[in-house]
Amino acid sequence: MPHLRLALAQLNTTVGAVEANADAALEWCRAAARSGADLVLLPEMALTGYPVEDLALRTSFVDASVAAVGRLAERLETEGLGGLVVVVGHLDRAADRRPENKASVLHGGRVLAGYEKHHLPNYGVFDEYRYFRPGTEMLVVRVRGVDVALAICEDLWQDGGPVQAAAEAGAGLLAVVNASPYESAKDDVRLELVRRRAAEVGCPLAYVNLVGGQDELVFDGDSMVVAADGEVLARGPQFVESLVLADLELAAATATEVALPVGPSGMTVRRVLDLGPVSTPAATPPQPVETPMAERLDRLAEIHAALVLGLRDYCAKNGIRTVFLGLSGGIDSTLVASIACDALGAENVHGISNPGAWSSEHSRSDAAELARRTGLHFSTVEIAPMVDAFEAALELDGVAAENLQARVRAVIWMARSNQDGPSIVLACGNKTELAVGYSTIYGDAVGGFAPIKDVPKTLVWELARWRNEQAGRRGETPPVPEGTITKEPSAELRPGQRDTDTLPPYEVLDRVLESYVGTDTGLGEMVAAGFDAALVQRVVQMVDRAEYKRRQYPPGTKISFKAFGRDRRLPITNGWRETDPGRGGVSVSDVTDA
Amino acid sequence: MPHLRLALAQLNTTVGAVEANADAALEWCRAAARSGADLVLLPEMALTGYPVEDLALRTSFVDASVAAVGRLAERLETEGLGGLVVVVGHLDRAADRRPENKASVLHGGRVLAGYEKHHLPNYGVFDEYRYFRPGTEMLVVRVRGVDVALAICEDLWQDGGPVQAAAEAGAGLLAVVNASPYESAKDDVRLELVRRRAAEVGCPLAYVNLVGGQDELVFDGDSMVVAADGEVLARGPQFVESLVLADLELAAATATEVALPVGPSGMTVRRVLDLGPVSTPAATPPQPVETPMAERLDRLAEIHAALVLGLRDYCAKNGIRTVFLGLSGGIDSTLVASIACDALGAENVHGISNPGAWSSEHSRSDAAELARRTGLHFSTVEIAPMVDAFEAALELDGVAAENLQARVRAVIWMARSNQDGPSIVLACGNKTELAVGYSTIYGDAVGGFAPIKDVPKTLVWELARWRNEQAGRRGETPPVPEGTITKEPSAELRPGQRDTDTLPPYEVLDRVLESYVGTDTGLGEMVAAGFDAALVQRVVQMVDRAEYKRRQYPPGTKISFKAFGRDRRLPITNGWRETDPGRGGVSVSDVTDA
């Protein structure tokens, strides 16, 4: 059986930074060559970053991507690495000038062949059918006597098409390049999928995925090689860049046709039989390489890592070094501050305490204690003088007066960020309060990035406790003051206010939201499933009314799929009411008063 | 030749308000019956409104739509209108439970047959491929001896498919139901398209379109009937609801097959030969009906009508009666105030003047003069006390101090809106300043709706002049003070500030933006087309950096397609720079200081 040394490069790219991405790709190819690899796989759209959205429609950008892939092939050759077979994802265009999501095969200083993604996802965070022309041809490249079939991400998730075509072609290895965003508990789904597809094709499957944050998305890596019998032959780490190496004994190819007619898969198969001698600068080392078998993170560690990487990369990729945030002493801003310290270093985090008329003593002391534990920059600005100045001119009461306090705080954060920046303000809203509209527009909702916008309130507490335990295990100071975790949540915008004055208990609320928002379950179905009818009615009404506020929310890290970013697209003017399907009224005005 | 009396009902629907939309549909059918119509066409998705976005994925919503169309058929029958043939657009589901964009034929108290949209647009503001299963079958219904073929909106814009299938079926009339949003200068494009398709099919084409504002979109009606030789037989008005009637002499159908095999169109044809007797409650009147031939509005009248309707419907459909806005005495807020008065009545418009340290005398007097001319509610709140209170605590200078003034104003507007509402604040930013980031986040960018967010600055002046001329022609007071139109634009956030300190002259800037943003033209191409290289470089840099701010901008009325709403989707973390394709840097921090 022919032997192939495979290198999966799970790297961190930046959308649009074509040359920087190409430099990184070259660097990983060098490392792969040093390890004696024959075949290097780089992720989907590695040269352009993912997702490029409307950049795909810009002629100059497509030109740059096409130029970059040719140049990468030339540079490899110039450095004596032309013998490597490199598969790299990038943006290209078809003869009719429509954009394509492509994986090109580089060898001998040239772009030898390319595979265009067949199944274009157009749901959730994906809009590929909007941009790309689907490919109709399977590409098989013979490398050291092994027929390597190519596929891109969604091609693996859909039945029929490329996976089937790879089987028809009798592939010895299915190489799949991916840009698959992190979802909580998605890893197991991916592994099972990869196992099933490897079995269907009857050969090992190599899966390489991006790493890193891109706006709302986080890519988690987790590249792997799985045998046809389901055995995991190699697995990369989560959330960090890595080169995953594997030595594979693969079936020798015997087919001689360069093209197969359309089979049951609906695709033609094109075969590159002779791409020239595959060689590596060093002779293939006699010793097998060490194949990584990274351990899976547990549930909370995984989510925490996604949040930290999402914030870190958003800042790094946007030229932001420091962040400002308001510290109320509550659990949300405390967790965000802790994540920010982990992501950027405490020296780059500025916490501002803004006590007001109804702030409790523990709000001040818990915020100061957080600063002491983490080492972040801490300052206090009382809001009374500004609030008084507004109230003298405006005579406010009720919700208007509550909102005013939140907005004065936001003006302070933005002013400090503008004055002492360049920086951004972090919004500390969680998924639960965002869903039900329990926040002030232009007040606590202010910020350029919302690290926990996809974290339900109950998970906020879980993560805070987990982070403290982690610190304890490492002999470090737990960042979150105990009082912050145990005290009853309150916005402290009026005397004696408690969240439960307005909201159901968070344990209950989060379960209803997971059903209504997370799985689009209707009111009737929820009641049938055992939820209290009045409670569900109340929550659904809040959610339906909060859509307007959600539309103005800043981007932030996602930890699951069904969140409130691009993937939940509801009209603002929306007369549909689950709670009154007959005569649903629309009312933005209900939510502009936050 | 058989005679058919046709009624095109261009009505104003609300997304989600299924029962209210069905009531309106019934009301228009009654009116059509009173006029002796045989065949009534209601627009695409008339029962659900358009676009429904993720509501299409909600089981309970699809159920409601399906129930509504059946109930409408029953109600027609109950009222003695079962003899009418009614074609109405709505959301449905296929056997595999995927949502469909459907036009159903109602007659005799039943839903007789349905046509599923074949070409699903997935560009610009459209995301239909994301939601709907495409249909593969052409439907032809014989009405009074005439074979009427059905199609939905995009089916008309794409070559092949339904138009071709209608020709293969030998249709005597092609009836197309639409939800086609307004774009400036789109009318002529539509008319030419309808003419071309009528010629291709070889029979008259009836085109019915929605009217009304839905979030960022405005539907303009402009329904029409065009003969095979291109003659316009009837045309409805723009931007108002209307029943367009036409008497048509059409070719008698002779075909007897109920199904045609797949032809060159790629679609099968299904024919309903006998739907039962078509009758109207009144005998068909001997006199021909009066067929409307609405005149086209000129360019500025059309745009102004779109802006007024967009704001009026956003408020009406969201339960908002009053609006608040800051009046600076400048052209942008003045035009918005004038549009708001036209849309909602001056009695529902609250203008607030917020003079600051650098406000000129004419800022105050022009704002007061605007109030006097229009009759809107006017008040003045000086910002000095609040600004002083912040500055005492924060010590700000430069851009941070400028932003502070803008944000204090926004807090005042929001507080007044919260206190005296329910209402929303209107954001007065125009397309030009939005594109280049010349505004303060959480300052002048604040608002629930931005009426002129798609109006370039030069067009703002044109519209202001046009509105004054209109008033003059009608013998009314021109709303816009002359000084507001003629004075040099300034943000007045520092002494002697002028827009041209930061921006190129607006005439030049708007031309560059039309090219770069409007048509996605690259920097090289723009320079080749004669633009000054340094100027283009400067503008493009500003636009690329302003993306972050744009993402947080509230929705507002669109007047053209390539705007900054959902249809321009760029990653925030975007390393691509036209001005430096090699090493594009990303820098959100450049724009958070507004």
C-alpha cells in the first residue's frame, strides 16, 4: 500500500487580508515540508478568510485572490517546496465571471487543478448560494499512487453529490477543506458525520478546519483524520492554530480514465493522473511522525475558550488594543471583564464604576474587588451631576428616568474610550435580557462588541463559577467576587428594583427561550410540551416586542447557532403574534422605552 | 374573441398581519365584483406581507397563512362572490414541509389550484432561495375560455422557465403577481421588461404589485396591463392603493390537454380546463369600465413620495403616532422634519433645538423658522449644563469633546421620546455622511428610523428645493427656510468647523460614492474612468473604515437598490483595502471616534 504523509494546517485567517493570509499559508507549508509531508491541506477560503460576504462581488478582490493563489504556487517552487502537493481554499471566478468557492491544487510552481464547492449552504449564518456558482465536477488527484478526492465543507453535510462521486471514483482518500463555525456541542456531530462519510466512501477522510474569530463567528479548528472503519487516526486541538500530521497507508489507485461520465451522484469525475513527481526537500524520515490526539475540552471550558478567542480576534483583527466597560458589580459585566482580561491582558482593560442614586453599596465594593482580583484599570465616575443636569431641563419620571441613568453611563464610557483610545466599549448584555428586551437602547446596550450576547443568563453564572474553579485549580486568584455570583440580580435603576419584578426566574425563562428562539417552537407546541401557558404567553410577548432593539445590537461572539445575529432574520414591522395570531398588533413603541 | 374584465388590486399589506391582510383582500375583491370583474389579481404574498424572512420557518405562521387562504375562498363564496376567479399570493408549504412562495386560484368557495414561484431571487434585498422551495410546474387556468398562465415576480425577470412555459402552453393572458420594491428609475425598466415578456409569450401581460412601506423597503404599485405589441392598456398610480380595471379581448383557448410534457422551458404545464362557471353578482355591465392610465411622477416627486410613504407606513404599522427629532437648522434635519410633517402631520412631529457652545445664531433662528413654517411642535434645550457636568468629570478634548455634544443631544431626544411617547426618534443622517462615517455613533446617528439614510447629500438639497417649489405652486408656505438651503454645511461641534474641512465637496464626493458603493467599481477602474487618484483614494479609505458604524445604523427608507441596508453585506473585520490591496489594515478604532 502506498504511504502518504499528510499535514492539516488549521490556521487563523482574517477576511480580506489576502497577502497576510497567503504569507501564513506559506509559513505552514514550510513547516509541513520540514516534517516531511507529501500533501498539505489548508482550510476553505484560507487565502481570503471566511465569510467574505459582498467582497465576493468586488472584481478587484476576486482578482487579488486569483493572483494570490498563483503567486503562492510560485513562491513554493522558488523556495524548493514545489514538490509538495498543496490544497488551498480561495475565492475564484468561473468563465461566466460568477464567483466560486474553490479548492486549488498547487504543485511544481503551478495551480494544477481546482475543485468548485458543489453544495452551497444558505441557512443559518451561511449565504453561499447568494454569492457562488455551484461546481458540478468532482476532482481526483493522484498523489504518490493514491487517488485523493476533494470536497469543501457543506459537501460533506449533504447527501449525494461529492461524497457519492468520490465513492464512484474509487478514491483512496477524501480530503475535505472547511470553514465550519463553532457551535456548542457541534464537535460530536462533526465526528459522527466524518465517520459516516468515510464509511460511505470506503476510505479515510481528512478534515481540516479554520481557527479564529471573525466578527460574530468563531472557528474552532478540531481538524481530524478518520479511517473508513471510524477509527480516529489524528485529531487537532480546539481554538488554537496547529499543524496536524498523520502517516497513512492508503489503497493504491488503479483506474486509468481521466474522466468518468455522470454517475448516480450527478457529477462528472475528472482525474489528474500525473501531476509530476511528489517530493519533499528532506527525504521522507524513516521514523513515523507523532500524530496528535488532542483531548476534547469539556462543555464550559469549550464555551469559555470560544468567548475569549472571539473577543481577542475581534480586537486583534480590527487594530484595537484596549477596551472600556462599565462595571456594575453585577454578574454580566464581571464575566465580561474577566473574559476581556483573559483575551487581552488586564493591562488593556479599563473598568469604570458609575454609581447612581439607587446603586447599592455592594455594587461599588464588588466592582472594586473585581478590579483588585484581576488587576484591570479601575476608575469611578458618579453619575449624579450629569443626571441632575438632564433632569433639571427635562423633568423625567418612570422608565424615562431609569433609561436616563443608563444612557449617562454610556456617554461616559464612550467619552473615555474616545479620549483615551483607540479602543472600543464592550456591551455586557447577555442573551436572555437581549431576547426579552430587558436593557436600555443607547444605555447598557452601547458597545462595539458584545462578548456574551449569545450566552443565556443561567450560563453566565455557570461560566463565572467555572472560571473561579479553574483559577483555584491553578492556584490563581479567582476573578469573580463571591458576592457577585450569589446576590440577586438587579438593574438598580429605581429603589429596591429586582430583575424578577419584570422577568420570570431565569432558570424558567432560559428554558422557554431555548424552545421559542432556539428551536422556533410555536406557543401551542410549548404548552403541549408542558410549559405553563400564561408564562409562555408572557415570555413570547416580550420576545416578539424586542425585535427592534435586537436589530441595533452590536455584533458579538456566538457560541451557538440559533442566536440573534444574522441567522435570525425577522422583519421589524412584524404583525405576527404567536400570542394573538388573529389580530397581532405591532408595537415598536413598546420597546423604545427600554 | 372572449372578453375578460380584469381587476388588479394593488394593496398595502403588513408583514405578519395575516387576518388584517385577508380582510383587506376580501374588501378589494368586493370592490372588483361591484365593478363586474371576472378575474381579480392580488400581489405576491398579499396574505402574509413581503418579505416574511424567518417567519417562513415558523410552523405556526405557515399554518396561519394556509388557513387564511382557505378561509378567504369560503368567505368569498358566503358573500355570493364565489363566481369570481381570484389569484392571491401567500406563504404555503410543500409536501416535504419546505415553505413555498405561492399564488393560489380561488373559485367557488375553494382553493382550486396553486402555482409555486420558480425563479427565487437571492441577491440585493432578496433572500428567497434561503427560504423557499422552487416550483417546477406552470399553471394555466381557463377563465371564460381564455387560458390564463400564472407567474410570480422574479419569474418575469429571468429568461427561461415560466415565461417560456406560458408560451409553450399557448396562454391567452400571462398574469404576474409581484412584490417588487421601488428603486429610483426602476419604472421604465419594469415597463420595458413587461413589454418584452408580453411579446415573447405572444399575449397580453397583467402585472400587479404591492404598495406601501415595510421596514427599509417601499413598494410602489405601478400595476399595468400591456399588450403583446407593447401597447400599455392600463396603468395604476404609484405609491397609493388602487384597483386597476381593464376590459380585454383575448384569444380563445383551444388546447385540450390537462398536462404537457416538459418542453424547452424545463417545466411541465398543468391546465385547469373547467373551474366551473365564472360569474359576477351583477351581470357584466354593457359599458366598458374606465381604464386608468396614471401619469408617471417625475424623478424628484417619485423619490419624495417614496420617502414619505416609507416613514408613514413604518410608523403606522408599528403603532407609532409621534416622532421626535433634533433640529440643527441644517439641511438634513430640516428635510427630515418636512418629510415627517408630510407623512404624519405637523401635530405629530416634535422638533428639539439643542444649541451648544459652537452653534451659530442662524442654527437657532433657522430651526425656529422651520417650526413656524410647518407648524411642528418646537422646543429648545440648551446643552451647556449637561456638557459642563460631563466635562467636569472627564476632561475631554478633540474628537471626544465633539462627540460628547452630539451624544448629550441624543440623550435629550431619547428622554423626551420616552417621557412624552410612545414615539420614536428620527435619525437625520444622509447617505453620504453615513458612507464616509461623518457622524457620531450614539449621537446624531441615534434614532429608530432614518428617513434619508439612502439619500445622498446633493439629493437632499434637490429634494428640499423641489418641496419648496411644490408648496409655491400650490400657494402654500414653502417648509424649508431659504437660509437652510444656501448656507455652508457644518456640524458646529468646534469653532468655525465646516464639512469641507474633512470631506471633499459634496458634488464630487457623491459621484465617487455612486461609483464605489453604488456600482462596486474598483479603485483602479475609477481612476481609469477619469477620477482624481488622490481624491478617490481618500474617499475609498473613509468608506472602508465606516463599515462598522454602518452596521449599527437604524433602518430607514430606501430609494435605490445599492444602499447600506441588508443588501450591502460586508464583514466588519475586513482586511481588504482597495487603497492598499497588498497590506490592508483593519481599523474599527478609526471609526469608533466618530
